Amino acid sequence: MSQSQNHDENSLNQKKSNDGLDSNWRNDALDLDLDYGMQTIAVRAGQHRTDEGEHSEAIFTTSSYVYTSAADAAAHFNGEKTGNVYSRHTNPSVRTFERRLAALENGARAVATASGMGAILTMCLAYLKSGDHLLAANQLFGSSIGLFNNYMAKFGVEVSYVDCFDNDAWANAVQPNTKVIYCESPSNPLAQICDIGYLSQLCKANDILLVVDNCFATPALQRPLDLGADVVIHSATKYLDGQGRVLGGALVGSDELMQEAFTVVRSGGISMSPFNAWVFTKGLETLKLRMQAHCQNANQVAEFLVNHPNVSTVHFSGLSDHPAHELATRQHHMKGGYGAIMGFEVKPSASLDSKAAAWHVIDSTRMVSITNNLGDAKTTITHPATTTHFRLTAEARAEAGVKDGLIRLSVGLEDVDDIIKDLARGLDSL
């Protein structure tokens, strides 16, 4: 190398070292400024290759990091330099997952958390304070309602609920102190759909943050930020992993909003483990492909259920007569993709009431897993009134549409004929 070339390289390295970023925070194996498709982003975005030149993403199981000098350490801690400080704050494996998920959701930044509920708690602590009002949909995961009612209300946050599909109810429930509107779309366990575009306009007109839980749809089917949401919430435990292996959550949004969320995670220790982040990163590689298969199976299972004489109602927006079918078709960008979570209500028999009939259908399965988890490659089934929503009062369950005869089904990736046969065992024998 000539003296001039050496000088040029040293100048470049000096410039890079002076821009306040460690090199591992700057480089990405995929240039996101180029127009790549979703599947390419899902496979390649967010990775920083080390000097080892690894092809697959590395797992950085380290709690702390080493600096070149005392001054370098001080620069990292006082914010003069952006880089790794401590794995409660930042970790390369977690950062890869965050970057990849943010790219898939068309967000500027993602913040990973230890669980989906950890992401919801982070949202509350970042964007709400005593005296604020949180307006949420009736149709939510039971633990979310418990968090809002038992803990956020305890610290002075006012909470109220409306029907997720009733736009007038949303508008009428807005108060001067409303700071966050929160919904799931599709919702748990009835897979109901919110009009995200309408809620976005309502929020913008009233200086409110719109937070949408996109766990059931995932960015493979729906990007709430593109529809006007401010923050997207994920339980990564579900479809982002896709095989029921580890716990995790995430928030996605603008740099400004995610910095507030990051501060909560850093201070509160609601951080994701490096191994879990690596599992989620690998899960994202097949997310779109899995969701296509999940949706194809779910569409067929829903048709079977809606035509079964012992099923009174099927809650699934993929059915053409579902009240939110047109809205779901418009909001979900994957053709024929309505998710793979559905609720169906079993008719009581001459000898069994609604709850007993639902339990009979569940207990008659031989392949489907009786578990409260969802978004798994394996089909799962549960009775929400006595599992995911059992801590709610009877009145709250009624408002959420969780009846004694309701069964929640997460359609997996098995042969769809086998799923249908397994459900038919109990339904046919009622």
C-alpha cells in the first residue's frame, strides 16, 4: 500500500471513529435504502457481520463490553459515542432482531422486550402518566385488561373501553386527557378488526397516540404504521417465533417514540435475552411463508366450522359474511390473508350446557394441543372463559364477547384435513 493510500485509509477510519458511532452500529449486511421486497428483508436485514465473517447471525451471550480506554468508556456512558454499554441496554443479537423487525414494519426503530406483556407495560410507562386517560378496545387479551385495570389505574391513569368495531363509540369516548388509544387488530380471542385508518384520523385530530397490537396479523399481513398508527406492539412469542420456543415482545415506531420506550426498558430491565433475540431473528426469515400457509389452512377450517350443525357462530374475518370482512380485506395486504386465529361458539346439547359442550370438543381432540399459547406451527385450542380471560369479571367477559361456549383456535401448519378431523371428533359427538 502506498503512503498516500495509507493516509487516505487512516483518514477514513478517523472520520468514522469521530462520527459518534461504533462500526458495529453503522454497518448492515443489507442496504435498506435499496428497494428490497419483504422476504429479502426478512432473511437479511439488520445483521452486522463481525471480523469472523459469519454468514448466519451470531449469538452474543455477554453481559458487558470492553472499551479501548477509560476515555472511550466514558464517551459511551455519557452519550458522546453510540455503542454497546451493557446488555440490559443494548446487545448485538437483540439489535439485529430490532433492526429486522423495524424494517418489516416500515418503522424507524424497534425496541425489544422480555415478553409481549413487557412491551405493553413499556408502552404504558413510556406514554402515560397520572391523570392521563387510556382508551382501549373491549376486545383485548385478558392480561392486558388486568394490567390496565389493576396497575395503571392504581397509579392514576384513567382507563375506559369501547367496542373495537364501533367508530362512533371511539369518538364519543375521547376525553381532553386521552393520551393513548390502544387496540388489537385482529383481537384476542374473537379476531375482530379495528378500522386503523379511522382511528389514526381520530388520534391525529386530538393529539393522541394510536397503539396497535399487530401480534395476530404480523407485518406479513398488515403494517399498522402504514395505516396511520404511531406504535406497533408485538408478542414475539407468537408468530414472530412461530414454534412456541421462547418469550419476547417488541415495540416499533418513530425514533422519538422508541427512544422513550428504550429508556423504560433500560431503566426497568424489561430487556430481551440474546438467545431469544436470535431465535426470533431466525423466525422472521420464514414469517411470510409461514403466514401464507397458516392463512390457507385457517380459511379451510373456518369453512368447515361455519357449516357444522353444532357450531352457532364463527368469529373469523375471512368469512365473506363477517361484518369486518371488507375492512380486513382492505387492511391486510396479503391476498386471502386473514390470520389464523378464530373463535367459534359451540351449541349446547340436550345433556351439556355451553361450557360443558365446549370442553367436550376440546377434550375430544387427539392431535390439537390444549394450551393457551398461539401462533405456533402446531394447532392449539383453549377455552378463553376459563383460561386466558378467567380473571375478568363475568360482566367484563360479556363485554368482550367471551361466552361460555366460545373456543379459541390457533390454526397451525399440519395437514388441514387432519386438523378438521380432530375438531370433528368432538363436534360430531355432541
